[in-house]
Amino acid sequence: MQAILAVTFPFFALVVLGYVAVQRGLLPESAIPGLNGFVLFFALPCMLFRFGSSMPLAQLLDPVLIAIYLGGALLMVLFTIALTLRQRPDGPGVSMKDAAFGALVAAFPNSGFMGFPLLIGLLGERVAGPLIGCILIDLVVTSSLCLALAQLRPASETATRHDLLPSFARAMRGAFSNPLPWAIALGALVAATGLPQPQAVKDIVRMLGDAATPVALFTIGAVLWRAQQHAHSRTPLRDYLPVALIKLLIHPLLMLAGGVLANAAGAEVSSFALLVLVLNAALPSASNVAILAERYGADNGRITRIIMASTALAFASFSLIAWAFGVRP
């Protein structure tokens, strides 16, 4: 356990440093979009391109692993929505829009900003193949489905243009404007075709990719502080803590169950690949969902508190899960 904590502690400490830096005014709030833009459009794409161009396509898009992860993500969305929409003894549950965003933070781990560097630190660069498939599912399918559900009108107001399929198509178009899937695809194309890369280009990609880890983690803390300051509501504990616990505990259990079922069916999922899926699912919720919630007019106070609770609790829960699976950095 001590060896695992020695790896995980610096990652979570950088998140705290980012939060404190903005809170104390050492980093102005106006700088946060610039940090986020640097990570999203430069550093992370270069890191993903580098991994995508260094391994065969079969390792990036393993259909069995993708099926396990996709099935778990869909179950997470359905379960979280059903849980939060249910009637309470003292009143109704949350709206469909808020339930959909709650499902998104429950099913969407912070794989890009935190997962890649943390899992590489624990398990080595072999995690890149399974993890890239997870990121593609989250960016293209999970986020698009939840955004489509969030835009559905109540049954009494539903019109044809607000049906699920048109909403999903609009959300998919938004997903494909994200640079990360394109960076992965370009890297895979380079690997498949053997296109030569000039050394100067390799050096630029390496330098930007190496900057992704510290800046991304620092940015998570800054984004969480900003989201907390701009939250529009006070949220009772019962409305956010259960979703955070679902993210940290139920999500990795679903990945484990999917791998066990796949092996029982003869799919022969490697123990290493399954471990990557489980640890990825055990990560805290993606911090950028708070920005999406604010943009779509959802209860961003509730979403922010789910993300913050999952991030704070994940230091212990993620480390314990890694230790339970026998991870030895």
C-alpha cells in the first residue's frame, strides 16, 4: 500500500495545489480557460497521438474490451438515472436534465486529465491501449447519450424535433468537435501506414505531451474551484454523495463483472487489460462535466459537489482498489 500511495499522492496533491492557487489568488480565475485550452487542444492530443502512433490498431480498439466498457457505461447511465429520478417520501426526485448530468459524472471518469498519467505511473505504458478505447467510448457514446437525454423535454412538451435520436445526433456532432478522438485517430493512421515523422515534429509532440500531466492535474483543481464559485444552488448531501459513491465503487465493480462474464463466455480477457478497465472506472468524475452542466442550464451546484466528493474520496478508494488487485508499482 505504501508504494501505491507514493505514486497516487503526488497526482492528487497537484489537484489540491491547483485549487489552492486559484483560491488564494496566485492564479487568476481568468487564466483557467487558457490552462484548460492548452491541455485540451495541445498537451493531451500530443500525448494521445504519441501513444496511438506507437502501437498496433488492434491494441487500441480491442472489440472485447470496448464491449465490456461500453456495457458498463450504459448500465451506469441507466442505473444512476433510475436512482435519481425515483420518487422520494418527501417529494419528487431531480429533473431529467439533472439526472442525465448526474449519470454523466457517474459514468465518465477523469481518464484524460488524470487517468493516463496515474495509470502509467502505476502500471507502465502498456495501459495506453485499453485506456484509449475507454476514452473513445466516454467522449463519443457516453457523453453524447447523456447530453441527448438532458435535452429531452417532459412528456407533456415533447415535440418530434426533441426526440432522443435527433438530440443524440446533435450531441454526437459536439463530441466529434473534441480534438482528443482525432488525435487518437491520427496516431493510429500513422502507426498503420508507417508514415515517417521528422525528428523536429517528434520533439514538439514529446514536449507538449510531457506537459500534459502536471498542467492537467493542476487545471482540475482550478476548474473545481471555479465550478464551486459559480454553482447556482446549495445541494443536500443525499443529492450528491450517493452518486459519487456509485462512481467510485459500483463503476469498477461493473467492469470487473463484465470481464468475468466475458472470460466465462470464452473471450479470454487478459488480467492486465481487465485491471486497466477497473482502475479507470475507479477514477473520480471528469471535472469538465461541471462546465457542460453550467452551459446546458443544469444544476451545476449538484454536479460540482459530485465531482468534488468523488475527487476527494478517490485518493483513498482508488488506492485501496489498486492495493486489493495486487498492483505493485
